Amino acid sequence: MGAIVAGCLTSHAPNITARPVIDDPAQRRRFLDALEVMRRRLAEARPDVVVVFANDHLQNFFYDAMPAFCVGVADRYAAPSAGGAEFLRIPARQAAGARAWSEALLHAALEAGFDVAYSQELEFWDDVSLPLHFLVPDGVPIAPVLVNCVAPPLPVPRRCHALGAFVRSFAEGRPAGERVAVIGSGGISHWIGMPGHGRINPAFDRLVLDWIAEGRLDLLVELTAERIERDAGNGGQELRNWIAALGALPVKGEVLAYEAVREWLTGCGAVWLAP
């Protein structure tokens, strides 16, 4: 049987790379050091494929057609494209896609009652590109699973967790020796383009990180969109990606860093998940 061998939860604030100079350089150093620890551990786990739970930022879908869940089934992904690379100030990248793996996941999910969409062409900016840039070695194929975190109505956290749990069962049913890693990308608190723009709520962020460190997934899945919007802003809705990853690897997370970085407009967390 296959196995999920490692997981990472990380924020993907674009200013991490687009605006690297901040008033407190120690904040940046602590967060990047945590990402480097996860990168090294992920490489040591030797995954054959990395499932990335992330949310589209209206690059691929818009309000007129927004799937709750979408599996990418392409051979390659622009992550980032040339335009995204210029904005993010990181190299453009054509990430390898685990197409056959993703197609098998898609069919199995539909058979299991998950009404997931699929796409044969996806372009990524900070949502997927930053986790790849900091965590995933070149050449390791990815299976992107997009979760709607931006265009209400949003899938409820419990359903996101169930999808992650399904990914786990799917991975365990794969050929013996296949090694799968998961990444949950997004969060934590940030208010973007709405009243309170730029606000960060460290108290809520630390509460969420405490729940993850204690393995209290029961509390995470009961979060409502209204609670998240109130306490973590519209950007906090990206916690769905973390919850999906925790469904795939339901362990107590090791919190490696938390920094409320004003210039990045985000409460940035980095959490390692080990089976």
C-alpha cells in the first residue's frame, strides 16, 4: 500500500517575496528558517507526489463559475507564470504535474461522492507558487487540489476535512511503496481589500495553532465562515486548505513559526506534520 509520509502547512502571503525588506528582519528570518526546516524534512521524506491543497485567487476561475473543489489534471503547471514571477520576484517555473495520479484521484473521488471539478490547465501565483518555491524540490510532481476560499458560498470546513481524509484513503490504496506528501497553503488571519485591510489577529491565529498542536481537529472543523470572517478576515477562509491537509494527515502538528508581519499583511504560520 501507499502512504502519506509528510505534510506542511504554510502561509502564502505574496509579500513574503514581493516585499522582502521589512521593519523587523528577525521576523522574516524566523519564518524563512522554519520553511527551510520543512523543505529539508520534506526532501528527506522522499515523496513521489505532493498533493497541494490551495485556493485559486481568481486567476483560473471567477465568480461566474467557481467550483467548490477542483483537481488539476495537467502534465505541467505555470507556478508561477512569467507575470506572476515578476510580481512575486521569484523565478518562473513549470512545475511537473502528476497527471495519471491526479486523474485516478479524480475518478475515485467522484465514485466516492465528492463532486469535484477538474482542469487540464491551471496557472498559479502565490497560492501554489510560494509553497513550491520554498518547500518542494524541482522535479517532484504535484497534484493540485483547489478549494474555494474566496467566492461565497464556500464549502464548509467539515467537508474540506472529509476530502482530505479521502485523499488519505486513496493514497493508502495506491501501489506498495508509493510515497505521498501533502501541503496546506494559505492563512492565517488577513483582511484584504475589505474594511480592516491589512489587519492581523494574532490571538485567533495562536488559538488555531494551539488546536493544531493539540490535535483538536474537532474544533477546527466546527469553525464557520462567519466566525472565520469575524476573527481572521476574508483571507482567513484559506484555513480550509489547512483543514483538508489535516484530514489527509490527522496528527498533532509541530508549530515551527508564527509571525504577524505587518508588511506582509498576514499572520504567517509554518507547521510540520509527521505521521
